[in-house]
Amino acid sequence: MKLVIAGAGSIGCYCGGVLADAGHEVTLLGRARVLDPMRQNVLTVTDYSGMRKTIPADRLTLSEDPACLSNADLVLVAVKTGATAEMARLIAAHAPAAAPVISWQNGMENARTLRTALPGRDVRAGMVPFNVVPAGPATWHRATSGDIVIQSGPGALARRLSLPDLPVTETDGIEAVQWGKLVINLNNALNALSGLTLRDQLLNRDWRRLMADQMAEALAVLAASGRPVASTTPLPAWMTPHILRLPTPLFSRIAARMLTIDPAARTSMAYDLDAGRPTEIDSLQGEIIRLGRETGTPTPICDRVAALITQGETGPLSPDQIRAGLHGPGG
Ligand SMILES: NC(=O)C1=CN([C@@H]2O[C@H](COP(=O)(O)OP(=O)(O)OC[C@H]3O[C@@H](n4cnc5c(N)ncnc54)[C@H](OP(=O)(O)O)[C@@H]3O)[C@@H](O)[C@H]2O)C=CC1
Ligand SMILES: CC(C)(CO)C(=O)C(=O)O
């Protein structure tokens, strides 16, 4: 299949590399600062289990020119939320109308944005559960596990994309899966503000309590608004806050898989915050805050975390420093 990855960054380069290695014709549409090191060398993708693949540049099409979208049988969108509207405009201008477009992005609004800009096209939401971090020039490392899920539709796309190293499944209930992922992604901002790796954050009970309280707040909002939530981890969504609050030795035993993380892994928002790039806070905490207002459900922790990020706080902060600014029941 001819795949154009619209947004060559962590997710795009990792998944693009694995798909190209398996024989797909992959085009990476991205920035010169990302593509040039690949042109000079190879694309390397690695994972937590020791997998390592090197894909020579001549096995890929690397382009900064959106006209490369005209070559797509399928477009996989992997830009950050703030860049989706512009990417949607480029897809509308260049990609064949028959090429399905799948969002491999976090948050609820990306597929909506793409659908609005691409009326009549097969636009699907998707969910990437795992973390990918840059690990050197032209090298991306998958730090956690999980299978990609896409919204079901014609063309057996999941089967055609799925690989042993990159399983992809389809679901009729993608909205619930996306909400389940959003609840997990609320930690992106806490991780960014903590200055810690995900593993060190998870091994600290004060951080886990704050993560749990924020997650419980979001689950209450989603229940009040009648939104479906499907867990994207081996634990049911409602149980996760309780597990997070356990003492560390018990948590480490019960949630061993949560801790199967590369020691250096941090959330995608941590990289954005460190680099001074816009964050996805409005499509993560922002979604919960908006639904909280609609349903009259308090969201003090999401309010506080969103305010810190929006005001330009870069941390590192402690859980107590974050709680210190809380108003209402979470404080
Ligand atoms: N990283 C992760 O572990 C995970 C990320 N996700 C989600 O996946 C999505 C992508 O995240 P991630 O891979 O981390 O993002 P990155 O920021 O690493 O990659 C996106 C890349 O796309 C580039 N880009 C943006 N607009 C264009 C354009 N018009 N033309 C060409 N290139 C463009 C960006 O450049 P520039 O910065 O210059 O705009 C950037 O290099 C997000 O929604 C994220 O939440 C989901 C699961 C895990
Ligand atoms: C870390 C992970 C996989 C979950 O929060 C993620 O989605 C991200 O980094 O954006």
C-alpha cells in the first residue's frame, strides 16, 4: 500500500519505519530538520523489547512538499493537534479523494477537524496507545506496549496495516477508546510539569495520587455527560485510580506492565513543553473542563493543570505545588 504519513515526528517516523520495513511504500511528509538526518543516513526504529530496524533512505520517500500527498492510497495523520487544521487543508488540496484518512493523534477533536475539512471522504479516528521518543538523529524508540486501534470501515484497513511489530485492530466503538486514551493522556501535562521520566513519576506515590485524583475527576465528568469510556490499558478505567493510589510496593506488583517502560520515556507534551512548542492541553484537559462546565461537574485539578500549562509554567513542580493552587474539592 502507498502510505503517506502526514507529520513526520515521533509517531509518524516510528510507525512509518516499521511499515516501510514490512514492504509498504511509505512517504514521510515532514520538516527538513527531521528528514535531513534520515537523508544522510538511515531511519532507525527500536523498541523496549530489543527490536531494531534500519530503513535506508532510498526505501522511503522523504518530502517537505505537501504535493507528495497526491501519491497516497492511505493518509495517516500524525501531527500535533494545533497543526491538524492546516494538514487537513493540505490533504484536501493534494490527496486523492478516494484515499482514506486516519488520525493517529491524541484527543477527540482531530478526527472532527479532518472530517469538517474533508467532506465526503473516508476519515477515521484512531488511537495509538504506546509512547515513542526521539532517541538520536533519525532514530525513534517505542518505549511502551499496546496495539493501535482504528475506527472500522470499508477496505479492511486494519488487516492491511497490521504487522507483528505494529498490530492494528478495528472497532465500532472508537469514541469510547478515544475517551479511554484521553483519560490516560491527562497525565501528559503532569508528566511535563514534573520534569520526571514516566517511570520515576509512576514510582512516586504522591504523583500517582495526583494522577489518580485527576483521572477520577475526568471519569466523573464523562459519566455525568454519558460519554462511553473503554480502557486502553489492561486495567478497567474505573479501577485505575484505585490501583494508582496503592503503596508503591503493592502498585509495582499489580501494575507491573505499566512499569514496563523505557527508563527515559516522557510524554509527548513533556517534549513540547521543553522545546517551547504549543501543547495539546486544550484538547486533553480542555475537553474535560468543557464537559465539566456543561454538566455542572467540578474539574478543579484539570482547571489548575490547564492554567499552569497555559500560563507558560515549565516546572519542575512537585505534586504539592500543583495542589497548592487548587480551589474546591480536589484542594
Ligand atoms: N509521541 C508519543 O509517544 C505519542 C503521541 N501521540 C499523538 O500523536 C500525535 C503526533 O505526536 P508526535 O509524533 O509526538 O508529534 P511530533 O511533534 O513529534 O511530530 C509531528 C511532526 O509533524 C510536523 N508537521 C506539522 N505540520 C506539518 C506540515 N504541515 N507539514 C509537514 N510537517 C508538519 C511537525 O513539525 P513542527 O513541530 O515544525 O510543526 C513535527 O515535526 C499527537 O496528537 C500526539 O498526542 C499519541 C500517542 C503517543
Ligand atoms: C505517553 C502516552 C503513550 C500516554 O500518555 C502518550 O500518548 C503520549 O506521550 O502522548
